[in-house]
Amino acid sequence: MGLARKDWGLLVAIGMVIGLALLADPQRTYWVNPQESAVDIVRQVTMLGLFAMGSALVIIAGGIDLSSGSVIAFSGTICATLMLVLAPEAMESPRDPQVSLAVMAAAIAGTIVVGFLVGSLHAWLITVVGLPPFVATLASLVGLRSLARAIIPQVTEAITGRASNQIQIFDSRFRYLANSVWIPFVVFVVLAIVLSFLLGRTVIGRHLYALGGNEEAARLSGIRTDRLKWLAYSISAMLSSVAGIFFIGEQSVADPQVLGMGYELNAIAAAVVGGCSLQGGVGTIPGTVLGCVFLRTVMDGIAKVIKRGADVYEGCIVGILVVLAVAMSQFRQTSGQRREMLPDALGWVMIPTLALLGGAISTFLIGPRWGLAVAAILASGLLGTKVRELAQARQS
């Protein structure tokens, strides 16, 4: 599948972000160490893209998956637990006794099967029980992480005689799976090609778009919508399981308390920024991949500029990008309709609110002077918009 017009726009935006970061970074990191910077971005894009593609598939099918982060934590826990149960001596020793390849293969396969079962549970709750996708996956968001945190102390106490809240990964070959960079990247590229082909070149892909566009019409036309939802949610959960395996390899520990925390928003953000509509029926895998690249490039660029504490602003950045992407999508859909941005009394309240919010963010990211300037510019621009809307209302 070729790139759509909005995908080319994302490529331009990525180039602009890199250029701005290069100008704002006093150490010129992108210019001085281009290879190191590229490898770091590729690593981050790969890890995000693995489960973001699953979220995109569900969104295209007209659903939503809020459980990605918890499935990552749960899957990482299951993988480490299986290796500990199957090879306790090798897992406990930080020295040479290594986990056998057979044990690693069994743990990885078991983890992916667990991901399939989690996705099947989501599909059953949505199609048979009748829960909204938001509620079904929200339950997993809360429950799976808690279950993972309960499993580890029980298993570690039973196997080693002492309870622990995490399982350390000492095996260098398992850690190499993630730390090599190229292995996760190859897996990511292969999965992206397969999913892109599935959506763009197969009957199942056309049916998934039809399901997301109008579920009732799809059902009346003979499409087996329940099985399509099963497929979408199962693929999403299995991709999160694959990401969970790589994450515990990268971090050398399975710690469900922090692993994958908040990643579900990052996945949805990457899909939405990449062109997926939360209303369903719109989106592509290449667009989602570019959404991942844009998201990680923005975060990496801010980290290069701020240096310290950049991760503090990650949630704020993701939230802003999601709001902007969805807002732009809504405006495209209603481009022919007259719409007030600051209606009635709510509009007057939003003028200082948005100005203060923009100024506060700019203050922490750039500096107090820039914060005041941004707040003043936003306030004057919003006030001008409100005045124009009032004038148009009087004329009509």
C-alpha cells in the first residue's frame, strides 16, 4: 500500500520536528551523533509500534482497546514466570547456567497463547455478554496488572522459598532479543507488512473496514461481525504480548507494577495521529507506523532540548497530540458546516483557560518569558476568534 496524502504530511512534520530539535538543542545531538540518535528512535518506534498496530486494527474495526499496557505487564509476567517454573536454577543464578532455548521457546509460545486468550476474552465480553468495548477492555486495564502483581509473589515464594514483587532476567541470550535492536525491528517490520497486506489486499481487511464504518450494514450484508471482532481483539492482545516479551528482555526484569504503565494511551495516540478515526472504518498500518515515528520523534526532540525530567512531560505531550489529531479529523468531517469554536459563555471561559494552559506548558518546556509570550498570543488570537464569531452571529 502506498502512502496517503496525510501520511506525506506526517513525514514533513517529522522532518520539521527534527529540524526544530536540532536548532533548539545547544549540543546539536542529532548532528553530532546521528547514528546513536537514529538507533534510539528506531528502538522506541519499534517497541511502541508493536502494540500500536494492534490498537489501530481494533480502532479500524470500530472498537477500542484500553488494555494494551496491562496486557504488556501481564504477558511479561507470564513469560518470566514460565521460565522461572521451567528452569528455576538457571533463572536464579546471575552466572553461567543459562535458560535453555527450549525453555525460552516454550515461555514465548505460552505468552503469545495467553495473549490470544486475553483477546478472546475481550471479544466474548463484547459480542456475547454485550459489554461496550470501552468497559470490557477497561476491566482488563485494571484487572490484569493486579493479577500479575499477585502472581509473582506466589510463584517466587513457591519456587525459591522467598516472595518477591519482580522476577529478574539474568540470561544474556534472552536479553539480547530486545537489546539487539535489529531483532525487534525485523519482527516489527514483518508484522507491519503482514497486517498491511491483511487490511489492504484481503477480503477480511475489506470486511474489517466495513465493520468499523457501519456495523449494522456489515451484518445485514452477511459479514460475520462477531468473528471479525474476535480476530481484531486477539491480534491486538497477541501483539501486546510480543511487546511484553521484548520489554522484559530490554529491562532485564518483569515488574508488573511499572511495566507498560500508561502505554495504552501511547498506542491509541500513535494510531490516531497516524490517521485512524475513533469512529471506525478509517486508518492504515503505514499511517500508524508514521504516527509512532512522529510521536517518538517529538518526545525524543523534547528530551534533547530539556535534558532532565523530559519524561515528566510525556503524558502531557501525548494528550495534546491526541486532542489535536482528533480535532483535526472532526474538522475535516464537518468542513462544509459553520461551526463556532467559542460558543456562548463557555467560549469566554475557554479563552483564559487555553491561554493559561499554553503559557504554563511553554514556561516549563522553554522558559518563563516564552510562556508569557505564548499566553499573550493565544489570548489575543482566541479573543479575535470570539469577536469574529459574535459578528457572524449578528449578521445571520
